[in-house]
Amino acid sequence: VNRKLLLVNAVLVSVYLVFGTLYYLLAAGDSYAEHPVFASLYVVFVGVHAVLVFLAVLFEWWGYGAGKVGPLLFANLLFVVAGIELALLLLGPAVMLVALVLNLIAARPPKIKTV
């Protein structure tokens, strides 16, 4: 276990946990004030992401302190799950963009052949 690299990583993810969570939650308050349903879903997704990252950071620090690989592997698994879970927030806009493009293609008037 490379302890120096592990320490740098643990500090970086700890800073991300604190400032990233604050940023995401403050952005939700400002941007989604007119859309309470979407704002509540956003807060739920960010909350679950923050809990998963918090647990991953705890296991990361435990792995660093104990010098064991097991907690680090579990922390990596939690980071992957947290990343996938946060990426689901982008799924809604991606589906809407695809639907918009398909509607624009489908609404294009057919070409009329003239003789």
C-alpha cells in the first residue's frame, strides 16, 4: 500500500465530500425553486450520493490507518456505486434530449417528388 498516495487521495475525497455536497445542495436551492418536485428528487439523489461518499471516505481513512487493503476495496466499490447513482441524475435530461431529437426528425415534412 502506497501510504503517501493513499493519504493524498483520502484528503481529496474528504474535501470533495464537504465542498461537493455543499455545492450540490446550494445549487439545488437556487436553481430549482420553481420546481419543487424536481428539487426534492435532486436532494434525494444528492443525499444518497453524499451518504455513499461519506461511507467510502470512512473506509478509505480506515484502510489508510490500518494499512489494510480490504477497507480500500470496499471504499472503491462505494465510490463506483456513488458515481453511478449520481450519473442517474443526468439520465432524465439525456432521455429528454433524445426524445427532442427524435421528435424533430419525425416532424420533418416528407419530401414531395415533383414530376
